Amino acid sequence: ILFYRYQDLAPQLVPLDYTSCPDVKVPYELIGTMPELKDNPFRQRIAQVFSQDGDGHMTLDNFLDMFSVMSEMAPRDLKAYYAFKIYDFNDDNYICAWDLEQTVTRLTRGELSAEEVSLVCEKVLDEADSDHDGRLSLEDFQSMILRSPDFLRYEHGEGLTLRPWDGNSRGFTGDRGKRPQCFWPQSPQLSEALGDCFFVN
């Protein structure tokens, strides 16, 4: 079924007979139109992380890997690992303040001022940066997840599962169109939001 979804994205590129394993990549511009990604503020970053060359253009194997990791059956630690990679915008194997700024800005759809974004990032680092080096390692990130049992949850098919984005995030509250109210990881709504922000149903 996933093959046919891949083929439907670019029928002029992807042959129905895939037995010869052709060297085909569906461009990001088409990957990003999928219902699961098209309204998602992290769509380009997700595609970059799962693409072979980091450019968002996907081979069939890349496409299958993305859906495999984001399936409801994927192991929790695997989901956490890829969540970390997606938030690591500069690909230095740490989530620094700049990475967090990119994340929070996307998560809040630009509704926070620069000062408010900076405050959120400072709070996250204060709570989660165990060695106080100003950035989050994978271990720091995993520890933050452990403080929020619902961060990667499976009931009702939620959590880090590839689904159409509806614009909601439980880490930020308030009516649509109004400035969201932020909560910090100790609550633990913000750490939950970091898990939900790109794969929430």
C-alpha cells in the first residue's frame, strides 16, 4: 500500500514495476503535499531527516523508513531518537538554543515574540540541560521525555505517529487565533508538546 502511495506522488517518475530497484527519488515538493505533512510546520525538516542526502528528496526506502518509524508499532526509543534528530536543525548532534528557537517558533506558528521564544528556550534548557553546557544531548532529551509519560504515547494512535496535522498542540493552550500560553517541562506540558508538535492527530 505504501508503495502505491509513493508511486501516486510521482507516477511519471516511479514505475509500477519496481523489481529492478530503479534509482528514483520523489522530490520534496511532492513529498510535502502529502496529507500527513502538507500543513505541518516541520514538514521540510521531517523530509530532510529521512531523506538519503538530507535534501528532502526521497527514495522508496526513505519513504518506507519514515512511515515505519512513525508507525504506532515503532519502539519508543526509536521515535525519541528521530524526534531528537528532527529538532537538531543544525545537525551537530545537540539541540542548542538556536535549534529550540526554530522548534518553538514553528510550534507556536510565530505567535510569540522573539523575547517570549527566548524565554521558553531558557526554561527548557534550565529544566533539561543536565550538564549545564547550554545544549541538550540525546541523553538530556530522553530524560526530558521520561518526565512526561505521555510524550510518546500509543493510546488512540497518538504521539509520534504520522498523521495529518490539525494545528493543535497540547503544550500550548488558548483559543485559536489567540496567543498561546506556554507551560514548562516540569508541568510537563511543554515536553509533551515537543513530542506532539509534528505528529499529532
